[in-house]
Amino acid sequence: MVPEINYWAVLLATASSMVVGSIWYTPKVFGTRWAKLAKVDMDRPGASAVVPIVVTLIVSFITAWVLAGAGSIAWHFYGGSYLWAALATAVILWAGFTAARFITHDAFEGRPTALTVMNIAHELVTLVIMGLIIGVWPPAGTV
């Protein structure tokens, strides 16, 4: 079975991740604290955000696409609300993959716990918003 995917919802969810990141890491929200904890010099000469932004856009699309497919499979399996399936899938995938992997790598790399918490919280917010978008805009003919 190939899961039904609304690619317009995936594209909007991809864009939402860029919006969440832009707000989350702005200096007035968590950007200054993140840079300090991650030891990132925001004023380094010649620094360009173009490559990281392009990479983020690509992996955000992949994340939204996988979430849409997994949410569709979950909805077919459990039934009920498509929104609930998308949100539950987002949180479960975040906990089992994103948060678990961040915690593991950060523990071995000796990163500050505050940085790990900040980053996994950002990912949770990102995935929940993606799940909301995908959940309220199911593929045609599914709901």
C-alpha cells in the first residue's frame, strides 16, 4: 500500500518549519542563548546562512513527506480523526527518533543539557505544527 499524501500540505508544512526556525532562533527568542550554548559565533566574518537554509529546506520537505505518509498509514490502521492520527504520529516519531537521537548524540558529545532541551523542544514544536497542517488538510478522498 502506498500512503495517500497531500503534497500541498507537505509543501506548507515544509514552509512552516522555516517559519518556526526563524522565530525560534531569532536573537529575541532563543537565538542568543542557542549561539552561546552551541558556541556559534553569529558575527564571524564571511559567514553565510545560504547553504544551511537550503539544507534545512530539503530535509524539512523530507520530514514533512515522511510525516504525511506515516500519518496516513496510522489513520488507515487506527481509523478515527485524520488530524489526531497526524498529531499522534508527529509526537511519536519525535519522541522515538528525533528526541532520542538528539539526547544520545548530545550526551556522547558532552553538549549542555540546556542546548539539548532547547533543540528537541524546537523539533517538537516544528513537528506538531507540521502535523497540524497535514492533519487538517488530508489527501483528497481519504476523509
